[in-house]
Amino acid sequence: MNRGKNLQKLREETFDICVIGAGATGAGVALDAALRGFRVALIEKEDFASETSSKSTKLIHGGVRYLEQAFKNLDFGQLKQVRHGLAERHFVLSNAPHLARPLGIITPVFSWFEGLYFSIGLVMYGWFAKNDTLPKARWLSKKETLDRIKNMSSRIHSGVLYYDGQLDDARYCLALVQSADKAGAAVANYTEVLGFEKEASGQLTAVKVRERNSGDVFSIKSRLFINCTGVFSDKIRLMANPQEVPRIRPSKGVHIILKKEYLNGSEAILIPKTKDGRVVFVIPFEGIVMVGTTDTPDNRTDAEPVLESAEVDYLLETISPFLNKVPAKSEVQAGFGGLRPLLAANRKDTKSLLRDHEIEHDHASNLLSVLGGKWTTFRLMAQDAVDEACRILETERTCKTPDHKLHGADKAGDGQSELEELTTKSGISEESVIHLKSKYGDQAGAVLALCEDNTGLAALIHKDYPYIKAEALYAARYEMAVTLRDFFARRIRFELTDWQATIDSVETVALIMAGELLWDESFTKNQIEDYRKQLGNFISEAS
């Protein structure tokens, strides 16, 4: 992706569709529209997936809890959501297998009756999954359960194993953006919406934006604008039409990060009962253990949601009955918070709101908004949105995303000998090779190729983790990473893994990115100081 060229296209061209917001939904809409032959622009106020789309539980699922609620409450809306999720799970897994994979999840039970109850429910969950190749749910004995998860409490009666999917959410979103770019869309991060230009009738004709690095202000002309800004959707809706009524009720969810010894297995744990009716997962991810999530109303969209001390206490208290060895609060090595864009309803609690989506067309402004939804159903949400765009633009074009391989999965299985040759030349560890394959897919060789001209780029960024220096150069040159946090938080997920190790690695990466992005000494110093301070604040808030 060439950011400079894309910004020039945004300034000079007139588009059929301009997508505002480059999280999972917006990137999915841009890719769908570009593949159908539309002239597409995709803009994002921050970095790609910088908000909700990088802060999920990293699961691709239909929603076990929704299925339970559907039958308990005879709520067929919940059942529809499960069916949508399970149908879409197949596409998410198959279209980017380097970034998404099956994950076994064990629900520990403490009695024969609980085992029967969850077995029946999870078998039914599997029935709704059509065109699915994941293993079916089964009831495990106590011994089988403890053999699979070494740190599981010996007080359990047995366990029920089922399968869902797991993804690296930020990199999956980046792959969508890269694929949209490859399909002809003009994409740019750090391009902030300031307002709209309108006809006398109120119909939108252009969006006024600021390129945040340079401060330049310009307008992007388009026949149609699609609002995919998640928790910020109401802000864009009211810009387009001040008479609109707010629709979004944000809900905060947090996760904590522990060392892998607290799971000691390749499968996750589902804790189906908590004191306030939530579901909590304990999941292996990136060589660590991720625990979450919470679900509390939070309307503070003007500041980043962070992991707070009381939330750490809640999650540790929740998992303690299920583990033999329980972590101390001081052992939490990272964490993150995010906001879900839930649709408004006449309910006081957000955990009972439906995570379904709605495509809203405001006839007064002609703005199309994609509201609600979740990661698993992003492709369906995008399809629905572009179908509606076709209706508005009076054209018929077929959706092509169900089997479209994303960037990094184009040549699945190809280039293995080249990759092995580059690995031998660079001398990197097997752990780093596995990491590169899992993040870049068939582009892993391109990352390693940077080490040919500069062997120092094959060195590790931090001695305890598999990330190599070449990734920082690759991210700045080819993946539109323009800040240190873009790289650490979303390109390699180091910020998610270990706050202190990230702080220790900031200067190393800053020098590499500075050389590529032409930062002067003063700017580089400020980047280092500001990011270290931000990470320090995260540690302080969670303590």
C-alpha cells in the first residue's frame, strides 16, 4: 500500500462509494464494493482497526450464550444471530487461514447434570453450523479434561469440548484493507472527517477531511457515503443530518494478559457462569493467556477505554475457582479495553442487547450507516451494506467476498522452498519463522527479504519474543504504520502481550521507523517518550 499515492487519489478523484471508518466493517465494505467494480475510497481517523476491531476476544463464533438465551427466553432474534455467526465463521476461517484457525474450547462442569446440560446445548450449537468442517462437540471425562488443560482445577467433574474459530483481529482487518487496496480502493489511515458538503436539498456531495500528519484539509467527492464508524456512528450520522436520533449504546469490555503457564494447553476455557451473568473466556493467544471479557455500559467515547484495577480484580476472581494455580494481580503483564457498538434498545443492561446489525439509510442526507454487529459477521454486514448501496445507486452487481482469499492467502502453500532458503540465509529461529508465517502468510518471504540487504534486521526486537526488526521496516514501508503504536499494538501485537517488554523495545523500533519515515531527531524522541508514557499509564491504571 502506498499512502502518498492513495492520498493523492482521494484529493483528485470522484468516487462511487466513500467508506468512513476502517475497522472490520468498513474494511469489509470497501473490499466488497471494490470487488464489485465500484470506485471506492476508504478513510480512517486513526490507524486501521485502532478501536473496537483490535480489542475483541479474538473469537469467531455464533455465540453460545445467545443460543442459551434463545431457548430460555424463546427469543428467535438470538437464534438468528447464532445462525448468522456460524455461517460466517466458515468464511472467516477459509479466506485467511494464516490469520484464523479452529480453536478447541472446554467448558468445565462440576456435576453430571451440568455435563449433560452443556453437552446437549453444544451439540445443538454444532447443528446450526452448515458447510462446516470443525470437529463436533463431545463430553470429556475428568481425566481427559485435566490432560488437555494442566492447570484446570481438580475439583471439576468433567468437561465439554466444542470448537469455534480464533483470529488475529487487527491483522485480519489489515488484510482486508490490503485486499481492498489491491482491488483498486484508495485507502488511507489518519484521515479525519471534519464535516460534509451538501446540496441545497441536504444530500451529501463530499466529505471534508484533515490528513492528520500534515494537517492538510481537503474534500473527497463521492456519489454515496457509508458510515462504518462503530461506537462513533452517531457522530457521523448527526454531521450528515442533525435531526437524527442517537442509536448506539457503547459497552465496555476488557481483557487481561497472563503467562502461558496459567493455561498450559492449546485449548481455551469457557466459564459459562459468573456472578453477574456474563461469560468469560481463558484463551491461548500469541504465546500468552488472554482472559475476558467484561460487559458494562460506558458512553465515554472521547477517550480510550483502558483496563482498570477493579476490572483486573473481577476477572481474576472469576477464573480462580477453575484453576489449580491462580495468578496474583502483580502477574498481569498487559491488558486492553474496548467499546462495543450495541444498538439502542429498551434495556438497562448491555450484556442482554443483541449483537446483530442494521443497515440504515437516511433519505434526507443519503447517508448509509452500518450499525451494531460483531467481528464474526463483518462479511455479511458488508454484503448487506453494498447490496443496499447497489439499490441506491441503481445497479446490480454480485457479491464476490464469500470465497475471496485475502492478502497473504493468495498463494497458500506456494513459496515454501523460497521461504526456507531465506530463513537459512537470515539465520532466524524456528519460533520466529512460525510467527512470520502466522502474521504475513505468503508475504513472510518479503519480510525476510529485507534481511538480505541488512542482516541486522534479522535480529530480535526483544530477546524473549519472536518478533524481528525487519517487521518494523516492513510495516512502515508496506503496511502504512506511521506511529510506534501502530506497529507495537496492531502490526505485531506486542503491546497486547507484554507492556514492560514493549517499553524496553520502543527505542529499537523507533530508530528503524525513523529511517524509513524520515523522522527527525526531535520527532523521534517525542514518539519514544509519548509512547512510553502511555504504556506507563496503562500499567498504573491496572495496578
